[in-house]
Amino acid sequence: MKYKKSIALLLAIILCLSVVPVYGQKYYDDVKDLQKQLEETRKKIELTKAQQAAKQKESKNVSNQIVELDRKLEEAEKSLEIVEGQISELEGKIAITQRELDRATEEAETQKELLNKRVRVMYQNGSSSYLAVLLNATSFSDFISRLDLMRKIINYDVNLLKERKTIRDNIDQKKQQLEYEQQQKEVLKNDLSSKKEEVESVKSQKEQVLKEVYKDLKELERQEDKLLEESAALTKKILQLQSSEDYIGGEMAWPSPGYTKVTSPYGYRTHPILKTKRMHTGVDLAVPSGSNIVAANAGKVILAKYNGGYGNTVIIDHGGKISTLYAHNSKLLVKEGDIVTRGQVIAKSGSTGLSTGPHLHFEVRINGNHTDPIPYITKSKK
Ligand SMILES: [Zn+2]
């Protein structure tokens, strides 16, 4: 055994002495190369990972920006609406003040005529002074009755003069009030135009963000994928929330009354920009911003909120496992749990979420799954 070990050791020494000097350098170079390649690959992987993370972050940023801008727009539109309300309230007040002023002016005219008549009477009687009338008394009882009459006339004249002052004061006050209200209106009008500018500025900011998205095909693809993920999440949600009752019955109403142009149909379609086949889960109807969006049929609102790429969304359950969905609205007029009637206005159209211009994205869902909505609503097309 010891002998064998010694032979092995000897062989090893010979190998080392003879082989290492000849092949050793190349071997080490190869190992070094390999290590270098490994290091480079590792770096590349790390870089790609970092790039992916950055892209994902950027994508999230884009989504967040859209949400943030939609929120800002809603806020700006709300405060614009408040100022518009204040202006119309003030205009009502101004109309009332104007009417009161007109009435006071009319009153002043009537009063002026009365006074003029009094002056004329006194003038025509010649003996224009009260004293003269009294002095012309023919007897004591005549004097007393004249005195009594005089007192009444004097009271009447004094009252006329007092009234005249009250009416004039009233006119002055109404004029001042009117002036103040007109000034207030000017202030509000300035406020209104700055609010309008704010709305326009937010709108163009969003336009810019979406323009960037549509320029970056990868980003657009990510956003479109996200939309499909959201669609699948809504399927789950509908399945949880839909009632087990029978379908409410009847034909569905066209969801955007007066606007029947379909700008993008339902189904697999070649995406106009991505040029790849993608699913469109509903129909897009061209609707100007702020138009009425109505419930296609009676039912219960099971979702009414901002929902990612869908923007402000309403889902109505009509029973029979049939529900309808309305997306991209600027304003929601119903809340979850509301019972709505067929044709009831449930929202105002808009361009919230992943949308480049005002339109209604309308879906019909059977047991939570989207289907072509057109056959359901075509009969009510006006
Ligand atoms: Zn759509």
C-alpha cells in the first residue's frame, strides 16, 4: 500500500514538472478569460435587470401621472363649477336688486306727482299759506274745523316729505348694492377665467403624457397589457358582486343618447399603433366631453369609481348575470348600491384613464366576461 502511494506521488510530481510548465500558462489564461466572461455576463444581467426595473418604475410613473392628472382635472372642473354656480347665484341677486330699484324709482315718480299736485293746489288757491286759510275763517267753529283740516293737510304734507326721503334713501341704497354686486361679479368672472385656464392646462398636460406613451411602443404595450389585466380583475369583481336574480328584461337603451358613431369596435383587432392583434373588450363611442351617459337598462350599481386605465367607471348589474360597463367618464352621478332606471343619467362623458380624447368605452358582460355589446343596444340606436 505504502509502495502504491509512493508511486502515485512520484507520478504526480513528474506530471507537475513536465505538464505544468508546458500547458500551465494557457490553462490559467483560459480560466482568466472564463472568469472575465462570467463577470461581464453577470454585469450585463445586472444592467438588464436595472433597466427593466427602471422601465417598470417609469411605466408605473406614467400610470401614476395619468391618475394624478385625472384627479387634478376633476378638482379643477369642480372648482370651475363652483364659481359658475356663484356667478349665476349673483346674477339672480342682481336681477332682484334691479327690480327693487325699478320699483323704488317708480314709487318716487308717483310720490313726486303727488307732491306736485299739492304744490299746485296751494298755488291755485292763491292763499298759499296755511295761516291764510285759518285767518279766512268766518266763525269760531269754522276756525276749529279749518284748524282740524289744516292739521290733517299739514300731516299729509309732512308725511309726503318723509316718504320722499325714505324712497330716495332706498333708491340710493339699492344703487349702491347693485354697484357692489356688479363689482363682485367682475371678481368672480376673473376667477372663472383663471379656473378655465387651469382646466385647459391640466388637459394639455395629460395630452402630453399620453403623446409620450403613444410614441414609446413598449410603454404603450405595457399600458395596454395593464388595461387587459384590469379587465380580468373586473371579471372577478363582477362575479363576486352580481345578483342571482333573473334578467330585468327588455331591450337595452343606447348608452350615449344622440351619439351613435362607433370609433372602435369590439373584439380582436390590429392595434392601430402597435400593429399587433389585441383584444378590445368593448365598443368606443365618440361622445363630446360632458355629455349624458345613461344606464342601458334598470339595475343596481355594483361599481362606481376611478379604475386605473378605465378611468371613472360605472358597472350596473341587470340580473341574469348580465352587466354593463361605462368607462372614461369625467364625472360619476351614481354610487355603489344605487338602483337605477333604464335611461337614467349615470355619468358625464370624459377622457379619464388611458384615453386620448373624450369617448365612452361601453361593455356588456355575461357572467363577468366581455362580449360584443353592439347586438344588445343596436335596436335602440337613435
Ligand atoms: Zn375602448
